[in-house]
Amino acid sequence: MNILWPYGLSGAPILVYLLLIPCLVALSVVVYRLTLHPLARIPGPFLAACTGLYEAYYECIKDGGGRYWVEIQEMHRRYGPIVRINPWEVHIADPDWNAVYKYSARASKPRWFYFRFFGKFPSTNVAESHALHQLRRGPLQVYFASSNIQRYMPTIVAQVDKLCARLRAADGCVVSLSDAFRCLATDVATGFAFGAPFGHLDEPTFDREFNVSVRTVVKTGTWSRHTFGLLLPMLHSLPESVAKKMNPAFGRVKWMKDTMTSCVQRSMNKPEPAPGSPYDMVQTLVASSLPPEEKTFPRLFSETRSVIMAGTETTATTLVCITAHLLSDPFKLHKLRAELGAAEAAKQEQGGGPLEYADLRELPFVTGVINEGLRLANPTPSRLPRVCEDQDLRYKNYVIPAGTTISTTTQDTHNDGRVFAHPQSFLPERWADPEERRRLNRYLQPWGRGARLCLGMELATIDAYLAVSRLFGPGAGFDMSLYDTQDEDWVPYHEWFAGFPKGRGLRVRISRSKEVGHGKEGI
Ligand code: HEM
Ligand SMILES: *[C@@H]1O[C@H](CO)[C@@H](O)[C@H](O)[C@H]1NC(C)=O
């Protein structure tokens, strides 16, 4: 009895036992994880198998946080294609392994990873179970159907044109395209969801401070994920004045929340549209066959918030990547311009207007540029974890028991030299040959995979094609050149679900074109 405390049982021992018991519990948990746990045979770092604190350190502290994705890549280099990245999760880097994302896997999303990160917002993308996800996604998918996106095409084009007009007017100025593209993506997403964009593109500084707000929210989400989800609700319940004092960026977050609130409320209260006239996104959900508890204000608000959050940083990061590569390679830029110029001239000969999405996607070099952007931009460096509750899965000789969290990262495939030769190079030409394009397309998965595939992929693709063709087409009326920009200014560094650069963003100097665009001299 007294081996632990040989001085009798008064006073001090209680304290010692109180300290000792948790230590012994922790120790047995660690021993279990290393020996009898079903994942004990999966390779990986010793510490990562012992405790989730290993991941928490990389996600919250190391190099400013959001760095576990890089550490996971390092683990694969050391241990091979399957790694135990924390006590309860395996990560697989193998472009041909897809079992957990298949429809038949009916996998769910792990609550700790998504829900604790995004907070208590009951949206489609955080729905935990496959069944709930299917229920919620149904009516959203109707809204994101091609035919409906087509209906909003004029709104999308108008946003791209507005951006171009602003850049044209900024002759001689330095502009942060990271900010400008974020505004474009927000206005395209909100224009599509509500028929009327929020108007971020009208902001004189392209909403310069907004990046700080976004970063603060997702950084807090990461901390929240590793502190049992406690942090975000606390933050959301803070009075505005206190929040603003802690971090001025919260002012913008509040503003965004208010704008979304009033938009959602307005849509909920609008009379049902006349037959044949369009429903906005919220009205579509309200008119759907969802059960009443799925049509409450918090639900509709969360869906709106999630669509805007999902569509903004991702699309902007992709456009930033494309632009940075084109501006640092005059040869590719020239080739792009030439292709766009020829297509424009051909269309004009037939009396057509400016190039539209349907024209652009037929152009091989433009398509190569967009695809290379989607491949290299890495807007979601996060792994995409799933849990398969009702069946064991296999990877080579390893059995992964039901209930295990399993993840893959899209960028691992995009960087795989066996699939994409010279994976680090921006090579639009690799997409030129139709046969090869078919093969590569199978491995191009910036949108994730399976039942939870990105809903906005068509919208984002249209946005990218139009932006690239209008910004770099011979009729743009302005030129851009990189301004004091290194790779680290724009390449994703921190992963807070989406990727964020370490540096200052992509900045360019605008100058009026000396080149003459299809006959419009001296624009
Ligand atoms: C280049 C741009 C984009 C990329 C790379 C991208 C990527 C992704 C990825 C990887 C996922 C899966 C997340 C997961 O498995 O946890 C996803 C889901 C989603 N994305 Fe996107 N996205 C982009 C643009 C957009 C846009 C513009 C919108 C809408 C306006 C959007 C709306 C959504 C929604 C609603 C989901 C959740 C789908 C579900 O859970 O069923 N995305 N996106
Ligand atoms: C974010 O905004 C801040 C403040 O306006 C700016 O200094 C910084 O360069 C921006 N960062 C990025 C990546 O755009």
C-alpha cells in the first residue's frame, strides 16, 4: 500500500493519488494504442500513434500552425503509402486507392474533424452520416444543376467584366490579385445563390482586410478541433465589442454574418415565385421535400454560409496559381493570348460576340491552363477523412477495420510523378492530346471524391475559364506584371482546411495595353 508514499496516509497522499491516477490511465491508453489497438501494425511515427497531441502540435503551433499536411507527406516518404497519422486514423497516398470514397462505402465524415472545425452550423458539408448527407444534398444538387447554372451565366459574366473594368482603370497601380480574386469568387457565389451578388468587387480596396478575417476564423476552427470543439462556440457567443477588441478582423466577420442573415431572411419571406420564374437557393431549399426541421433558419443560414465559405478561398487560390504561373512565363502567356485571339477573331467573323464558356472549353491551350491550375493550386491541402462504419476495408496487406478514420489528400495524386510527369511544373501542353487527357482527367480530383464531391465544381470552372480568358485575352485592354512577388507570397503554406500562403499574396502592377486588341485601337 505504502510503496508509493512511504510517509503514512495523511494530507499529501490524496494529492499524489489524484495526480497519479490520470497518469496511469494515460499510460495504459498509450500502451493499448501501441499494442492491442487494431491499427498497431500500421507504420507511422511512434508519437503520432501514442497521442493526438502530436497532430495538435503541428496543426496549432509549429510554424504558425496548419502544417500537419506537410508532415504527413514527410511520413509517406519515410514509411510508404499507408501511415497511421494519429491514434485512430490512417492516411493513404496511392492514386489508385479509392475504396472509402466509393458510393457503396456509405462512409460518414468524422465529427471531430469537420463539426468541431466548422462549428455548430448544420450544413450539407458537415453532415456526419451518409444518410443525413444524402438528405441534405438532394435539393442543393438540384440548385447546382448545369441548367440552373446556365440561367445565372449573365450574372457570372458581369462579375468577371466588373473585375476587368476595375483592373483596366487601375493603370499604373499595384493590385493584390489575391484580394481581387477572393472578391470575384464571393460575388460569383452569392450572385448565383441569391441572384444578386454581395458586391465585394465594389469595395475600393478589394476588401483588403477580409483575408485576415477568413484566416482568423479558420485558425480558430483548427484550435477548436483540437480542444474538443469548445473554442468556436465561445467565440461566437462573445459580445461584438469584446470580439472586435480582441481582433479587429471580427468586425468583417460580423458584417458578413449580418449580410447573410438578412439575405436568408429576405429569401425565406419572399412570396413563392410565379411558375417559370427562378427560385433562389434558399427558396429552392424551402420549396423542397426536406422535412420541416431541415428548413429552419439556422439550417438555411448554415447552408448559405457553407456554400460561400466553400466557394471563395478555393476558387481564388486556383486563379492566383494560374495567374502567377502565366505571368512568370512569357512564352505560355503568349501562347494563351494567341489562342484566345484567334478564337475571338474567328467568332467575330461569324458575327458572334465575346467568347463564352461553351467556346472556351473547346480551346486546348486554355483548357490545359485551367487544368494545370486545378492540379497545382492545392486550394484544399487538407486531407478528407471518412469513416466506414459497416465494413472493413483493405489496403494491400493491411486490413483497416470498420470504424477507422481513413483519409487521402488530393494533392498527393496531383504531385505523383507516375501519373503526372514532372509534377511540379506548370505544363498546359500535357493536356493537349485527347487520349492522354482522358487518362489524366481520371487523376485530376481537386473537387474531392465520391458522394461528397464538390457541388460548386461547374460554377468554379466557369468562373476560372471566364476570368482567364477576359484577363489575358487580347481584348483585355491592360497588362499585368508580377510586383515584388515570390512564390511564398501566394503558394499555400498553412492548411486550415483551405490553404493559405505565408506571404503577402499575389501582387501585380497594371499597365494599359500597348498591344492592339481586335481592332479596338487605344483602349
Ligand atoms: C476551384 C474551386 C473549388 C475547389 C478546388 C473545391 C474543392 C472542394 C472539395 C475538395 C470538397 C470536398 C470536401 C470534403 O470532402 O470534405 C468540396 C465540397 C464542396 N464545395 Fe467546393 N471547391 C471549389 C469551389 C466551390 C464553389 C465555387 C462552390 C459553391 C459556390 C463550392 C461548394 C461546395 C460545397 C457545397 C461542398 C460540399 C459538398 C457536400 O458535402 O456534399 N465549391 N469542394
Ligand atoms: C492580408 O491582409 C493584410 C492586411 O491588409 C495584408 O498585409 C496581407 O498582405 C494580406 N495577405 C494576403 C495573403 O493576402
